[in-house]
Amino acid sequence: MDEVRVWNRVLTQAEIQSGKNQELTSGTGLIGRWGLNENGATAAGDSTTPAQNGTLTNGPVWTPTDKAVLGACLRAPIPACCTTSAQCDDANPCTTDSCGANTCGHSNNTASCNDGNACTVNDLCGGGTCGGTAITVPTEVANLRFASDDATFTWNTATGAGPGTVHDVVRGLVAGLPVGSAPSESCWQSGITAASAVDATTPTPGQAFWYLVRGSNSCGKGTYGWAESHGVPTAQRVTTVCP
């Protein structure tokens, strides 16, 4: 208990609200006010005039360390006690936080999420944790081939790449081989989702184009393959024309 007051008039709602968290030592109509700031013994001083000081009985206990700051109510929070769902946030996107009967609850959900792993896709919540489908860095693209129109070419999407895989296509002149050594090389297509492309460009007489394709996903960039000697892979093909 703190700040006991006796008035000889009816206070307005505004007066009550403005003074409820304040120490009022005097005021119009205030005929008795005991602040209970003695912090010991049994005396209770009256700040009004004439003062009607009192004596506390039945062994009152003073608690100076639990006294509220003026204008605020300060008490140690009760663990897991809540009044709103926002107070129950457990920072886990895979639980739905709620407050019921002043108690926090956390139920598992199936929301979309991000598990922070670049080598998973389609991340979803399950059992209170976030996880996705594992993917790998795309392996070498296989079976690059031209159609009968000599302009459309297709390939097999790299195995293990998973959803979200795109492709980079490098083009160069045969006269500029090996790969990675001639200014004629260009990143002809980048980030295409289809496993096909159309190049209607005709090289100049006596020249020919070569093409390389690699897969790319959030887990990493694949390879353009390996150069071979008598059917045996020797060195990986490296070109930096596609980012």
C-alpha cells in the first residue's frame, strides 16, 4: 500500500487519472494524505494541514526495494505470463505463437521458411523446424545436340540440380580453341531455364561455332566439362565469359 488520500469533494475522472501515479502532498479538498515514505517504524505522517498523523499497527513490513517509480508500475515479470500474443514470440518462424489464459502457447506450423542453406530448395516448416529438399551443384550437362534445322540445339539438364536450375551457354569460334583462350568466346545465353536454345547466326565461310553449356543453381555453378584425349578426360574446360 502507498499514498493514502482522503478528500472532502468528488474528484473528476481527469483528476483521478492524472494523479493516480503521482505523489500529491496537497490539493483543493485534500484533508488527509499519508505518503507512507517513512520506510520503517510505525509512524504514518500526514502532509496536509492540520496534520492527522497516524500509527501503523499489526507489524507493517516496509519494502523500499519494491517501490514503484513515479508514473510507472515496476514489478518482476512472471515467466510465461502474457496478455498479448506478441509477448510470446519465441523467434521461431515454424511455430505460431499465441496467448491464452495469460499463458504462452507455441504450436507447430507448415509455413514457408528459409533454413539458411543454399543447397536446399522449397523450404517448409515441419515439426517446429525449417528444412528443404536437398540439391547439389549441377554435374556436367550431357547430350548437347542440334536439331535438323541446324539452329535449334538441346541438352539434358544436369542431374541432381533440382528445381531452380538455369543454364549458361558459351559460344566461340572453332579457330579459337582451346576453350578459354580466344577473344571470340562470348556468353551467348545466361540464366535460361529451358534446356534448349536457338542460334540462327551463320558463321562466315570457313568458320564454325562451338558451344558449351553448364548448369547453375543456388548451391553453385556446374562445369563445362573436360577436354579429352583419346576418350580420356584430361583437363577441365574453364572460361570466365559467363558470370
